[in-house]
Amino acid sequence: MKDDEIKSVIVSDKRIIDFGSRMFEKHGKDEHKNIYISQKLRELGRLVKCSKNQSLNSVDELLCTNNWDCLLYTSDAADDSLR
């Protein structure tokens, strides 16, 4: 994985690491799935990075029901940053 700000967000979020571990347990034996897993982790990392503007610092905070509007706004912002 590319060593950048997104990677540091991924490494610092326990929920993203747990998600990656579960995906690797499920798909790790397929070599081409490693790229897929990395892409999914980076997507979550970009989402958390964009959410820091809303003072939300982890996937757990994004998934709280009282932060639903922030999650929707952040997902739109993360999608726009890719374009």
C-alpha cells in the first residue's frame, strides 16, 4: 500500500484494520483479491480523512446514528475528491 496520509488514517483506525483482517481471512488465498482489499481499505481511509473536517475521527464515530447526516455529507465529499 502506498505510504501516504490515507495509509496513516487506515493504520490508526482499529475498525478499518479489523475489516481488512476479516476480508483477508475470507479472500486472502486469492492473489488478485489483495488489490481489491487494499482498495476497500483506502476507500474507508478517504472517508475517515474527509470526516475529520466534521470533527469525526474514526469509523465508529461515523456509524453513530446521531452522525448520520455527517456521514452522508462526508461520503459525498469523499466521492467528489476522487473526480
